[in-house]
Amino acid sequence: MKPLYACAFALSMAACTVGSNPCDDVHDALAKCGMPVGGIDCERVDDATQADLATRLEIGGCAAIASGASGTIDPELCKLAGWPCPPPLGRAPGKKRTRYPVLFVGGIDGTPIFDWSPRILQAAAAVHGTEVHHVALSPWAPTAERSQDLAYAIENIRGGRDLRVNLVCYAVAGLDCRHLVSEHGLFDGDAASWQRARDSVASITTIATPHRGTQVADAALSVLSSGLLLDTLQGMLGIPADVALPDHSALAETLEGLTLGAAASFNAAVTDADGIFYQSWAGVSHVLGQDKEPSEDAIEEHCVDANGHFQMLRHPGTRDTMNELLWATTGFAGATLEQDGRLAFGPADGMVSVESAKWGQFRGCLPADHYDVIGEIGHSAPDPMTGFDAPRFFAGLVSELAEWGF
């Protein structure tokens, strides 16, 4: 982005100049924030508005995309970028505090850009002072190790208090959460420890979890077994180069547990615990926002609950634009295994299929890719194409838990 030539004072100063082409500056700033920029048309707003937008983005960064306390996107920015900017999706947060603390459990990669957005934690805690905790488990470790981490974390948070917790588990963490409380999970054969773990959890909400595995893991194992370097695998999975992965054998063990075949065995053994409420959500996203893959017919076929009712939180006619980091995996993500062993394909979030994400009471699909669902990467405002706003969604989810007595 070009440097500011003059803008040392307030954002509203008309004399601010951001470079030879402010519209290019806006384009660059939005691209760095992970926002869709393919529809920018500099003719839609006048030069002064372009300069003002560029200045605010230069000074305020990604946070300046949203305007005011409402968190909505500046209408002039919507006009310039060609975004529909629909109203935020989902219910408004309630005013009732949850009965139990809410623990947001991180996925397989603890890197900040692949973990729960701090904005989500803040929004959840703002639901009438709900007690909220962020739990990070060992990255790129197998389920048994991560569920043990979770057991320790819950005991530390309880701190001797006789209370239960609500677990909100992202991606692979959903398997860890289930494994912790299942009779034949972490404490298989240790009835006293299992009962303590089970009795410490009131509800488990899974978000984009590969309950039935993900073919991305099968593909990654093929890459690993081919002898290619780990950095090739990191590129395929969109993992930052500075993230340290375990050695080949340890990584292979983790990936093997996420394959389509291993998931079937896991589910047969790791059954749900009585007295715990289970619910799930899935993401649906489109490469370049195109409407062909997945098709609307496929979405309506798969985003259904146990009663066959279509469930998707969205504004009609809107589609999520998938983050380019997921383009390499999206070709595998939609696969699941049928009971007869055949592969079936359906909508996905770029990493996990809708069918794989279903567990317990399936609540529906979100117009979001695998990173959007946790407010990443770079999201600081409602999605300008769909209106999905992760902090608002999870504040609403926490409000539901409160209303249901959790």
C-alpha cells in the first residue's frame, strides 16, 4: 500500500491525500484484509470519497471496514466494492447469562489466524456477563492427546467449583470434545474418571467438525507417504510456513485419525454420553462465489435436519466466497463415505463436508468457509456478500444456551 503523504490528523480531514490513486489503495487494503475485491469500480464514488476511504483504511486497518458501534460496513465502501452488504444474519444477542461457563475450544492449528477470533470471545462474554474461556489444545496432535489437554483445561477452569461447562468446539476439536466424555473415549476402563468428565460437561456444540472424516486428510496422507517435503503438505493445507509441524510419523498418526475410514471406526466406539446435549453446525462456501459448485439443489438436499427440513442461515440469493487458502483442499472436502463404502459428494466449507459436520441435533448450514465460521481470516465486519457475522452468530448461540438452561 502506498504511504500517506498527508494525513496526520483526524480521519475526517478533507485535506488528507493517500497517494496517486486512492482507489488502488482501497483495493490493496481490502485485499490484505481478506475482503472480496473483484467487483471494485472506481467510477461508483467520487474522488473525495475514494480518498477518505483510503485514508481511514490506512490509519484504522481492517477495523476501519466497519463503521460506528453497529459494526456495519460503510455504505460508500459497499458501493465502491460492488458488495450487496445485506443486514447481519442471525438473532440479536439475548440478555440472559448462561448458567455454566462457555469454553471455546480451538482446532488442530493453534495459529492465531486459524483460531477463534477474539471478537467472538468478546461478543460471547458480552451476553449479560457470561463466563467465557478460550481453550487451546496441542496443535497437530492425535485426539487422545488433545482430549487429555481438554480434561486438564476443564479442571483448571472449574477450579474446585461444582459446576458444568458448555463446550463450543471448532473443527477437529469437536472430536476431542466427544472423546473426552464418551464411555469408551479418553477414560475407557476408568469408570470414576469417565463419570467425572461426563458430569463436568453440560453441552457440546460442534462447528465444522469432520465427524465422518475428511478426504482432505486422505489426500494429505498420500502427499506425506509420497516422500514429498513437509512444506509441500503445508502449502496444500494452507498452513503458514512458520508453523512447526510434527515429524512425519507423528503427523501421519494425526492425519490417519481424520480419514474417512478411521472416522467410521471412531464413531462406532466413541458414542455419545447420556445427560449431555449435542448440536452441530456446518459451513457452505463457493470458490470465487460462483453458484455451480455446490449447486443450489445440492445445498437444499444436504442442509437438512433429522426431520428433512431445510436449515440454512442466509439471505436469499447470497453466497459465500471461499478464501483462496482453501482452494487446494476444496476438491476433496465434499466427500463422505456411504454405509456401503461408496464415496458420496456434497456441499462443504473447503475442508469439511456438510454431511461430515452433522452430529447430534443438526442446526443447519452457515454461509461461511472453514475459516469464516470462527471469524477468520481478517474479518472485522459482517461479510459484505452474505451478512454472516461470526461474533453476532456466536453471541446468539450463547444466548440460546442460556435460554435452554445451560
